[in-house]
Amino acid sequence: MNRLLVTEKIISTKVSIGLNWADIAKKVGSSKEWVTAACLGQMTFNESQAAIVGEIFDLTDEEVKWLQVVPSKGTLPTAIPTDPVLYRFYEMLNVYGSTLKALIHEEFGDGIMSAIDFNMDIQREENNAGDRVKIVLSGKFLPYKQF
């Protein structure tokens, strides 16, 4: 048993019983974005959250314990993603990454945006020309320390 196998079981069960991430998140008591990341193996559930997820997906005690193990975050099967959705994010960072960096530095100074102290919100935005995906990323600014 390992975390990847638990993730695969979660996805398989989600499909077979017809759940959606927002409903799962409501039961866990956290955002759909964070719970989805945790179910997909990128975040660590605490004991009570893991127990709820275990009930939802009919996980064994051992599988529930794997939900509480700190994962290897940011793992993709290839360095450059081939999935079209993931590739578009890669493309956006290639095109606009230097712009984001320049504007963050101009507004905040020399530092980074945290992906640890971080929030994300994904919403559907209705538009007559076709619905749009609205993604808001909010991370704490962390200035580089002088020493």
C-alpha cells in the first residue's frame, strides 16, 4: 500500500458513486480546492478529516492513515505536462511568469508569493461569448531576509 494507490482508489470510487469535489469538501469542512488537492495526494489530511474521507470512500484503516502522511508535493509524471489543461498553465507561466515576477517585485519588493500560506478559488464566470474559468490565487508575500 502507498499514497498513490489510495489516490487511485479515491478517484475510482468518486467516479463509480458519482460524487463531486464540492460535496466532498462540504463533508470534510474545507474548501473544494484544498480538499481536491488533498484527495489527489498533494496535501495532508488531519485525523478527523482523514476519517471523514475514509467513510466517504470506504477506505481501510491503513488507507486512512496514508491520508495523514505528508506527501511529495508537485509531482507530475513528466517535466512538461502533456495534459491540455495542465499544459495551458505551463504555457501561461512561460508567457506571463516574468510579468508576474516583475509586478510582484515592483509592488512588494524582493521576495516570493507563498504556496504554503495560500488560498485558491475557482469559479465559473458566465459570459455571452462562452463561460470563463476564474481562478484567484492568494499567497502571503515572503520577503527575502538579509543576513
